[in-house]
Amino acid sequence: MSYETLLVEKDGPVDWLTLNRPDALNSLSLRMVGELHDYFDGLQDNYDVRVVVIRGAGRMFCAGLDMKDHGRQPATGTDEGMIGQRNFSGLVMKMRRAPQPMIGLLHGYAAGGGFSIALGCDVRIAAEGTKMNCAFIKIGLSGCEMGSSYHLPRLIGLSNAAELLYTGRFINADRALRTGLISDVVPEAELVATGKALADDMVATAPLGLRLTKEAYWANVDAQSLDAAIAMEDRNQILTVANGDLTEGIAAFLDKREPDWTKQAAGG
């Protein structure tokens, strides 16, 4: 894949997706948004890619909307405005629908739309000194944008989420760790290695099991009841038994070896 604003590097079954506009602080131009749509669209039926690591080139993860983008024109009506709005918000929806777990490696700043993309990742790891905010309200918009009002309350609770959404205040990496917004804070020099170690641990699992785990995890974040959550878990366990992964997993455990998931059917 060749993009103008993104860099996609493959490490076996792991894609390293880099927001690659360092001179513009990786801000979201229409070109970058379009290329992100193209990349995320290609993940749905791609069984070769099992994990995606998202990071930013240069000094920061992403500064949010590119307000200097010459290609961006004011909407002339509500219909056109909604199409343009969904062009941005749809990115996070596609991240959630993709079967591959996504790891966000954050450094510098993750602001506005960049913060929302980070929130759309399944796991976030931040470098020391990272700052994040819902910048939208600072420029006259609602603070709730690209899924921020969905993700933040679930991640950090109602009071913390309201503070960030209502003010656009920055949250630093240390507080983000305390509130559960991120999984770890590491020196910036260790960010890539930490992300790789996590991706490697995910890749060591059974392919079907990992895809089904992401599916059930996010479905059950919104489950209407314990019964509904367990019903999906039970369905997924039967699928992994049926395709032979459980048999291989038990055999590998008893033989004191690493499981060979390639023994199973293609795509499973």
C-alpha cells in the first residue's frame, strides 16, 4: 500500500500504521482522512493482518484537525455538512468494526480528532510527557466529537469525562494512567519496544480467538444484561472449539511447547 500521508510497515502479521505528516504535526487533512478510510476498509476481510499499531511521525501523535487544509471548504447546507462530518466520525466507527485489535502509541500531543483516534484504539500506551485533550470545544464546536462522548465515560468515569469534554483541558500521561485512560507510561525511547511486545503477545494467541475476543469485548461493553454478554461468550467458545484451536492449545500446554495455530483452517 502506498499513501501520501500514511506509512504502513509490515512486521509479519502486525501492521505499523504511522500518521506521516510530521511537518504539519500529523494533523488530519482531508487527504489523510481519505487514506485512513481506505486503510481501515481493507482490514475487514484481511486475515493476514492480525494486529494494528498506530503511531505518529515526528514530534507528536496527532494535532487534530488541519485548520490550514486548503481542500476543506465550509459546508453549504445541513446535508453537505453531515456528509463532511461523517467523513471524520466514520473513521472511529471503522476502527471499532475492524476485527484486528488496535494499539495506540501516543507521544507529544494527541489533540482533538487525534485524541478521538487514540480513544478508538483498543489499548493505549503513552510516552512520558504526553498530553491529550478534546480540543473541539475550544474552537466553538461541541466537545463531543468522533466518539469522545462514548469512549471517555466508559474509560475514565463520568466526572473525569465531563471535565475534559466541557473544558477542553489537557490530561497528562500520569493522570491518564491513574484514571485508566491508558495502560502504561514509558520513556519515549521505549515506546516502540513496548508496543511491539504487546503486539507480539496478541499475535501469539489463536487467530480466530483473538478476532472473536475483540468482537465480544466491544459488544459486551454495551451489553444489555449479563445474560446477553454470556450468550456471546458461549457462542465464541464453541466456535473456537469447533475449529480445533482448543485441541491444539491443550496439546501444546501438555507438550510444553508453543501452539501452532497454522494447523487450523485458513482464516481461523
